[in-house]
Amino acid sequence: MSSSKFIVLTPQEGLRLQSGPGRDLIFKVTGEDTGGAFDYFIVEVAPHGGPPLHVHHMQEETIHVLKGKFKVRIGDEIFYCNEGDFAYLPSKVPHAFLNMTDETAEIIVVYTPGGGHKFYEELGPLMRSGSPDKKVVAELFEKYEMTLLGPPLVE
């Protein structure tokens, strides 16, 4: 799995996708760019926002806090991550995170293997439609080898 080309981007460049209201993702590289090895993207997380509790069955995930303060659940444990902090979220372990600030926060996320952008390409339009059908969203998670387990974290 090696990349066939190099990529150099400015801060605002990359594949911009949405995963929900106020949650933009800027993919700097995708699995398509890295021969399937990994995805590297920045997530702009809305104030007091974050994904629901879920589990990746195949992908490993890391988060590195660029801006803000996050509550992070990994398995049954809760951690508080500030700017510069890092968390590794192994596959097969339920997890979620929450921006605990009143401002947009940012994290760097790495998925391995890559290809996660395909999930967000499908999720974004569902989430922008207002109140997505929970069954349809759960089926989309399953399609990409993840399981939706519960609601987002609360403070």
C-alpha cells in the first residue's frame, strides 16, 4: 500500500465534507490517495457537538486536539482532552467525543485503513435533510463496517 503521488495543500485545501450540522471535515488525504493505507482529516466540531456513540469494526482511529476541549469516551472510560492532547481509539471499542466549548473546536483524525471519506459523502446529505431516519443512518453505519450504539455524549 503505497501512494502513487505526493500531495501538498494549503490550510483550506482538501476534500470538504459534512457529517452533520456544524461538523465539517477537511480530508487532506483519503484512502484513495494513500493506496488504502489511511485517511487524514481535520474535523471542525460545532460548539457542544460531536458524533453519537459508535464502534468501528475494522478501522483504527486517532484524534489530536488542535483547538478546544473535548470529552472523549473510549469503551467505558471518560477522558478530557485539551489542545495538544491525543487519543487512540482502537477498532472494536465503542467511542464518542464532545466539544465542551462554546466555540467551534478542531481535531485531526486519522483512520487506518483509509476510505472513511466514502461514509461521510453519504452521511452528509442525510444529516443536512433535518431529521434523518434513524434506521437509514444505522444502515449506513453498517454498510461501512461500523455500528451506531447510542446518542452523542452530554456534558
